[in-house]
Amino acid sequence: MGLDFGTKRMGVAVSNSDQTVAVPVETWVVREPSTNLKHLRDLIEDYRVAGIVLGLPIRTNGEEGTAAAAVREFGNWVADKTCKPLVYVDERYSSAEAELLVWRRGESPSKRKQALDSLAATVILQSYLDAPERIVPLPPVVE
């Protein structure tokens, strides 16, 4: 499962069981931690998630800032609460790629804000799936 972390909205994507293709699932509105955790656990169960790929906002100079620190804090919480392997992927251009996908479909990104978050999560997850050597291979989905 790929996540595009936001303090107001969170984009979600999942892959097929072969872990080759990412697809958008939803954008959920962030609430209090207990509600977020229940929703996240429901998604993990519904989609039989093997691991989590979380977009990490790296600055263009390659450094991590306060946004990356917030994502790492969230990632630590998710890994602890779900007991799923978690990896971070550089998400520097995921939002721009998501906007480009929306434009290519002939839609306005400003009118498709909800879709942008789930598309950004898809870009993040697909970049992990396409990596020649995954940093941490996720276990296969058991059918």
C-alpha cells in the first residue's frame, strides 16, 4: 500500500498481488489518531496489504526538512501500530506527476484535488514497485 501523507488528507494506493502495478484507492480526510488507525487497519485487511510505502518529502537539494520529520513521525506510528514493514520513497515530484496525469485526462487539477492525493500515492507506490532493487522487499501477498 502506498500513502501520500498530509495533515488534512491522505492519498492511498495499492498494488496488485504480483506487486507490479499500483492503482489509486481513495483520499481520506485525516481525523483523530484512533479513527485514522481504524481506517488504516480496515484498508490493510480489505486489501491484504503486505507492507507500506510512504512518500517522504525531500527538498530539491536532497535534504530533509520539517515536512519530512512529520512524515517520519507518522511512519514510525504506522509501523508500530500496524506491525507492517514500512519503507520511505522520495516523493519530490509525485504531486507534479499526479497533476500531469489529471491534465492528460483533460481535467483541471484544481477541480480534482481529491483525486490528486490518491494519484500521488499511486505515483509513490509505482516508483517503489519499479525500483530495480527495492530497498526493503515486501513479502508477497498470500492468496
